[in-house]
Amino acid sequence: MKRYIIGAVLVAIVVIFNSTAQATVTDFDYRIVGYRPSQSKHTLSFDYDLQQLTITNTIYDYEIDFEDGYLQVATVFDSTPTTFSVVKNIVNNTGVTWTGYTFIWGSGLIAGGPAMIDHESIESTKLQTITYPGFWIVKLSGSPVVLDGESFTIEFSLHASGSQDHYTNMFHQKVVPEPATMALLGLGGLALIRKSKCKVQNHSAKLKKICH
């Protein structure tokens, strides 16, 4: 009987130790460098109970071309790793279909080391072919594509070593417009140019007729 009691106490001690040893996120800050509201808009929230960061990002310009962002996270300072999840909801409001989306979650340029992205944890509701052209680069392609007006969600985990009390990550993103959509936009532009030229020519012909 004493053995069972001792064993139960040891298990309880281990459980308590493990539950308190995990470092947790205590504060976060996210800012965009060179932010232009005409290109994109972000809203953020952090659930400290779930240790989950949710980002909703509406993109208005398909030529966003690697917009810069910085995520800075403060943690309880101890020697244990910090793990938290990121849920990024992306809305396509660019007027074109996307066949690809690339983001870089890299080392920060300001104080604090980076939290490492867990490649195996990445999931996407669209563009579900996921590749890693570089250590920090995640490239999404394939199907289903993201139509104009649609949104999709990317989820992944970040791991910090626990060697310091805050971490900074540099974030870039870029969309890949569908070539067929871009071709249609080009044709539409040509049609508008031709239409405006016709108006000018008709207007000139009327003026000539009146003058004569």
C-alpha cells in the first residue's frame, strides 16, 4: 500500500512540475513596417489561455510584394521552451484569383531572437500544396485556388528556445495572381483604351463637321 501511495505522490509531483515548467506568452506586439492601408489591413488578438495568436489579414493589392511585418512576443523568462499557435485568416480582396501564396517567417532585425516555425504543423484550407524553398520560406500552391472575395486560413506552431524572455520575428508575404485572370484584366484595359480612343476620334470628327 505504501508503494502505491509513494508512486502516486511522485506522479503528482511530475505532473505539477511539467505543468508549471512550460514557459508561456505574457504579451505580444505586432507592427507593420511601411504599412499602407491601400494594400492590406490587419487585426490581431491573442488568447492567453489557449496560447494562440489570431491574425485576420485582408489584402487589397495583389502587388503587395513582401510587405514587412514584425511580431514581438514576451514570455515568462525561464529555461524551458515556449510553444504557441498562430492562426492567420487571409481575405482576398484584390479583384483577381490567387494560385499561390508565399510567406517568410524569419529572424527579426530588432532585439530578440526568432521563434522557429514548425514546418510539420502547417495546415491550409486552400492552396494545400506546401513546400519550403528556404529555411524560413513557406510556399503554398495547388488547389483549391483562392477566388476574389474568398478567404483561407493557415495554421502553424511556433517554438522558442526559452533562452531569453522575448522573441522577434520578421514576417513577409506575397500572393501569386492567376495568369488567366491577369490576361483578362489586360484585355479589359485594352478595351477601355480602344473605347477612349474611339470617343476621341468621334469627338474630333464632329468638331471637323461643325467647323466645315
